[in-house]
Amino acid sequence: MSIVQALDAMAVWLHSEVCLKVKLKPRSIDNQTTKYEYKLVNPEVFAMYTPTTKNKPPEVEATTPSICLQLIDGTDSPNASDRAMRVRLSFSAWDPGLHGPDILTPTQGVHRKYLKPGDEGTFRETSEGWRDVWNFVDTALRVIENAEAIGGYGIDKKEGIKFGPFTWQNDIPDFNPFWFAWVELTVREQIIRNRPEIDQYL
């Protein structure tokens, strides 16, 4: 199969098996005020590059939260008819703080009560949004570690699954209210050469 087809198949799998299990806040211009209309969406999946807000597909509400599936490198072993591909999943989330439904307050006779959008104090700026991206990563790791393949491409568990925060010059940059992390793993497939039926994918 082609590299492009592999990336597309894995992206479809990640959307159905990971992103549909997660709901996070979409990026908003009104991120620091009570004007934010509270909502949650399933993250999107993009192959190789995350589009900008201006050139995102019309059916995509927001490019954050999302997973960007990227090919890091690959190795073909023609004698063994085997291909290994190391891929990186780049996770993004947006969360500037606590909006109405995030805020739980004690009330008399009721253990906890959600504030509603429009109530006084329904936005509280915090630096705790990093929890969103790591909960997102945890969900993905749980699904991937329990799977044998991603979109038909076998997970090489001997290579292990690595993860970490996005870094710049060995430091973790502060992009609050955007939060980033990554997961890296190796997938394998059998390669078949000189097959006319695969030419349509090239």
C-alpha cells in the first residue's frame, strides 16, 4: 500500500476509536470572558499538517482540539517484504480556565451545583488547562495499547510507545491557553511490489 493510503487509514481509525471517545472545548475568540458559549466537541484528526483557521475544511468547527498524525521516518526491508513506519501523534487542546459548566460550587441541601452560562463569575482564568491535553493522551494510549493495529497497520509493541510534552530547545514552552503533547509509535505492514492494482494509489 502507499504511504498516503496508510496515513489516511490510520487517521480514520484514530478519529473513530479515539476522538469519538473524547470531548473538549473548541478554540474560541471569546476565550477570556463570560461571553464564551460553552460547548464541547470531538477532536479532529489531520494527516501530516494541521490546517490554519483560515484554510480549515468547512465541516471542521475548530482545528483545536485535534490530533495531527505525522510520519517521522520509515524503513523498508525488501527481503522480508516488511515496512516499518514511525509515526507521531501530535495532540492539541485549548482551555483558558473554567467556564460555567466546569465550575462546581457547594449549595445548601445539594452537594454540588453547576453554574450556568450567563451567571455571574462563569469564567475563571486558570493555568490548569494542561490537564485536558493529558487526559486526551491518556485516552489515546489506553486505546492504542489495547489494539493490535491502527487502521490495519500492526502496532510494533516491541518498539514501545513513547510520549511527552511539546518542547522547544529542551524547555516546555508556555502557550496558555493552548496545550500540546505527543505520542510516538511504530507500525508495520507487509509490502508487495510490482502489483498493477496498487498503481492507482500512487
